[in-house]
Amino acid sequence: MSDYDAVVIGAGNGGLTAALTLAKKGKSVLLLERHNIPGGCATSFIRGRFEFEVALHQLSSLGSPENPGPLRMMLDNLGIMEMLEIVTTDTMYNIVMPGRFDLALPSDRVASQEVLKARFPREKEAIDKYFDLVFELCMQWVNIDVLKDPEASREKYPLFYHYRFKDASSVLDEFFTDPELKLVVGIYWMYLGMPPSRLAFFDLALVFFILLVYDPAHIKGGSQALSNAIIEKYLEHGGTVRFNCGVEKIVISNNKVAGVITDDGSEITCDAVISNASPITTYFDMIDPEYVPPEELRILGTRTIGTSAFTVYIGLDCEPEEVGIRYGANFLCTSTDMEHHFDLMKTMQPPGAALFECYDVVDRDFSPPGACQIAYVAMQYADPWYDIPPQRYADAKYAYAQGMLDLAEKAFPGCRDHIEEIELASPFTHLRYLGHPGGAIYGAEQSPKDCNLMIDPISRIKGLSFVGAWSTTGGFHPTLASGVTVARTIPDLKGVMS
Ligand SMILES: Cc1cc2nc3c(=O)[nH]c(=O)nc-3n(C[C@H](O)[C@H](O)[C@H](O)COP(=O)(O)OP(=O)(O)OC[C@H]3O[C@@H](n4cnc5c(N)ncnc54)[C@H](O)[C@@H]3O)c2cc1C
């Protein structure tokens, strides 16, 4: 008899919902997290009088009680929704190219189209047609779930087949001529970490559609409040959790999971292991090579490690309006060339585009009275950081942050003079805290080659499965959903418990 039915490695979004789903089903579950708090990316930290949000800028797919999105329904089922307080905003995002333009898109289809048509009158018809396409394509996906239709064919779903893997760049070119317009409707490429030329149009359309239909949301208390709520519910259902307790090894016997060995050398037996760590770390560091199926290694060899991020966490000693910040999510861009912005993500040069998220515009209580906080994020790969010797690491971090602050100062003059607290996180910071190769925050690259349709979260080693960004796609909704889906479908656990 094993110590536990299942051990979950890692308390990121995917690990948390997997552990809770299993505990709710009456399984005995041990959740092991190397950090001292739950959440992975979904955490906060304190500097001075600010509690900084690490990762959540815009929560998608939540919707309202009247218009519930898939994430709300899932969190409701888990008993989590009632533990959270949500605030929403009616602005999807503001996009600023200092000295050139500044445009805010409302999170409403008709209002958004009107804003775009007023700014780009020569492309009025194309704007309407583009929105029609986005909505028709995504509604087809939401209502029909093409993948579950055994008779799905190109004839039956022509739109889906035509656009599922078509690149976003060619679709934007097909509809629009003005590069500013392409940038404005294509800016969510940054949430997916792939330039339009390598991004499936469908993925771009889906993010745009979801945030337009369900309004971007924030959680009072930030993403840490969500992670804490899931842990609380998990404990209520009899789950066990250990923090400061990483998993070093997964024990395999007869091509089946037999248990885990923790960093402090304790051996725990179990029938299933769910890993929120990357498959790369899981197969290469945690499992002895003779037990790793060659097919898993072959699949890993086809995948590309995705982007990490460089974040400047800023506490300002003033209200947002004092320095001209009127919207929560602000994409700051130096040009309209999104492909060039992506290329810069692999260098130490200042970014071409970055997200400047001021939480207090949407939630007045987010920071202490009279203050506000900003998470200022540039997508960046870890690659260039490997070339920097340790003694130059701090200087390199400050130099990169200065480049970002120069851009912020152009968009919000005077904001630099109001900085009370500042903290930096490089791709190496994410690598250190998450343990993922390259400090990847969305798992593998989100190109069609590596998209979730190509990934099987159930390993060829019996009893082992994966949750989180590496097993689906990055972002809060997909990773939270992956834990629930995988926990419900683990074949070996069903066998164990039936
Ligand atoms: C700066 C930033 C901004 C972001 N902005 C947004 C946003 O606005 N909207 C959005 O939807 N998404 C955003 N994301 C992405 C989103 O946060 C992530 O994709 C998601 O949270 C990842 O969840 P996950 O389940 O993959 O687990 P992760 O968060 O990757 O956590 C993995 C956990 O596993 C633990 N672990 C790893 N190895 C071991 C081991 N051997 N033993 C024990 N524990 C281990 C780690 O300590 C960690 O806690 C952002 C991320 C970052 C960093």
C-alpha cells in the first residue's frame, strides 16, 4: 500500500488545481513545492510598503455572474470563486507609441470597432470584416468544439480548417494596410510570446475574442489570493502540502511510477505523480536515464523552449493620474515592427515593446493610499543572459531596466521622479524560482509546432502525467484548466481507485 494515491510536484496553477481536483475526489494527495509559498508565477512579494504582484496582468475567460466565462465556471465547480473578489475593467488595453499615437480599445466589440474606425477611417470595411472573422472563428471553436466532432472535415468547418494554423502576419496583411492598425489589433502577440509571422492566427484571435467578450479581470489581493484560496480549499478536502520541499527524483519500477525522493532525501511511495515541472527537468533531472522512454526524448527534441520575461516592479509615491496613467494595461511600443520587437527579445538591447500594467487604475485598494504600483514587463529569452559573467549580472540588469524606464518616461513623463520602490526580475530570476529551463513562463514556444494540440500530458511511463504551461499553453486560464483536466483523466489513478 502506497503512502499516497498521488504526489503533485509543484504548486503552480496546474499543480494546485490538479491537487485540489484529486483531493475533492477523495484521493490521498501530497503536494510538494520547492518555494515557501504556493502559486509558482501566481505569487506576490513585499518590498517596503508594497505587495507586488508577480505575474497576473489580465485574467481572461472569467466573465461575470451574468455572462460566465469558462474560467469562472471551473473555479465555481472547485468551490474557489466564492472565495475571491473580482474587479473588471471596461478597457481592454491602451497602446502608446510615444510621439506618434496613443489609443485605448474598450472591452466591447462594437465600441472597439468604432474606436478603430475613427482612428483608421480608410480601413473601415476591413475592420468590420476582421471582427466578423474573429468572432465567427472563435464562436465556432467555443460552440462546436471541432476537435471532439468525429466527423470534423474541411468541408464541414471551412473557416476553422483555413485559419487554425495560418500565420497571424499573413491574415493581418490580408485585411489591413496601415502598420499602426496591424500593431493595434495584433499586440496580444506579446501575451503569446511569438511574432505574428510564427503565431497561429487562431491563437491571436482567441485571446482577442476572450478578452473582448469576458472583460479583463483582476483579483483583489492579486494572484496570490487565488493561489492561497486553492490551497485552503485543498486542505479542507484533506490534502497535504509541504513547502520548502522540492522533489529530486521520481522512483520508477517496472515502467511505472513507484514514488518520489525529496530534496531532503525522504522517500514517499505513491501510485501516480503529476508534474508541474517542465518535462525537460522531469525526464532529464528527476528520472534515471534507463527509465526514460526514447519516444518521450524524441518528442522533447522537437520542442523549443519559450520566452521568459524581464520585469521592472515599480512602486510610485503618487496616484496613477498624477503621471498621466489613465488605463490599467498599457502596451508601450517604439515602432510598429512586431517582428523586430520579437528579434530584440533575444538580445540585451532595450525592448521594442513592453507591457506597463498599473493595477491601481482598476483596483484603487491595490497599493497603499496615495501610491500605486506597476508591473512593467518585457518578454525576453534567457539566451543572452548566459553570456554575461556573474560579476556583470547586476550591472546588466540595471542597464536593461534603464532602457525600459527611458521608454516609460517618454509615455508617462515624470513617472521616474515618483519611484519609491523598484525591484527587477530577469529571465534568471524566473529560472531560479520556477525551475523551468530558460526561465520560460509559458512553457515551450507557442508556435503551431509546439501548440497544445501536439502535446500529450500523459507520459509513456505509467502513472506519470504533466500539468501547467508545458503541457498545454501558458497563461492563467489554460494552466489552471490543465490541472483539472489531467487530474480527471489519469488512467492509472482511475484503476487504482476503482
Ligand atoms: C511576469 C509574468 C507576467 C505574466 N502575465 C500573465 C498575464 O497577465 N495573464 C496570464 O494569463 N498569464 C500571465 N503570465 C503567465 C502565467 O503566470 C503562467 O503561464 C502560469 O502561471 C504558469 O503556471 P504553471 O502551472 O505552468 O506553473 P508555474 O507557475 O510555472 O509553477 C511551477 C511550480 O513548480 C515548482 N517546482 C518546479 N520544480 C519543482 C520540484 N522539483 N519540486 C517541487 N516544486 C517544483 C516551482 O517552484 C513552481 O512553484 C505571466 C507570467 C509572468 C512570470
